[in-house]
Amino acid sequence: MAATSNPRPAEELGLTIEGVNHFTIPVRDHDKARKFWVELLGGVVRREPDWESVRKGRSNSTAMAVRMCEGMELDLFYQPFGQGEPDQAYPHNAFWVQAPQELDEFRTRLEGTGVPTVLMTRQVDPAPGQPCTVELHFRDPDGNPVEIACRNYPFREGVHVGPFDRWQIAYLWRDWPKAQ
């Protein structure tokens, strides 16, 4: 097929992306990834890597597929060298929750295992109690940035306004989870 300098727009051709298939995330340790993404955040393992096929050269997929919500899977690929620097914000994966209590519960669960978090809003000058979009930022044990947001979170003390220092959410993957 020859390349054209001005391809026709997808919309004009009736082409539409129908949904999300999966996102990939590098992980150093599938056991820790399972504890984090499945046990802590509630995902469901849909497929394990077939290590025998990988060793025999029949497959190059080292991914554990984890369903996080309807229509969205994460493929947690074994990658021994990890992720970028702690101040790197992108790429990241972001999720929504409906209720402020859910966001608070995820924060409690994360911090209870030693995962530092920052609760923040991008809204300018929110009034106490005013509903606003609040984002919970943290990293998985492999350093991958993650966000969970709530659209109707009542602004309160402890919610940071504006950008934050991403080094606040850095921690050593070898030390996770912290001893209870």
C-alpha cells in the first residue's frame, strides 16, 4: 500500500475505535504485582504467562493479564529493569471511582502497605466542602505512576491544590509491602 501525503480522516472512512483492549505495564516481580494490582486494588487475574512456552521459544509473552474493570485489562509484563525516574509523570494509568469514600478507602489501603500517596486537585481556589475532581496519585512497586480520581470529592484540608513533587510518592520496590 502506497503512503499518501494527505490520508483521509478516519471519521470520513467510517473507522471507529470501539473500546480498550489492554494497557501494558512493566513489572519486576509477578508475585508483588499480583499482591498490588489484585489483592490491594481489586483486579482479577485473567491469564498467567506460559513460562514453559517462553523458555522453549514458542512465545515471547511474559504478561499476566489482570482485569481492572469492565472492558479494561492490564498486561503486567515481566521487565527486570523497571520504570523511569520517580519524577516522571508519564506514561501513567488512571482510573475513576464514583464515591469519595472509595477514594479514601483506596488511600488507606495503599498507605497501610507502605505506598506513599498524594491527594490533589487541579481546581483553583476550591472552597471547603465544595465538590471537585480529586486525584489520588501513587506508584506501584515497580515505579509505574498510577492515579485514581473521583469527580465529586468534597474539598477539605489535606487535599493538595496544583502540581506536587513526585518524589513524595517514591519508595523502594524491594521494601514493599511493609511489614504489618
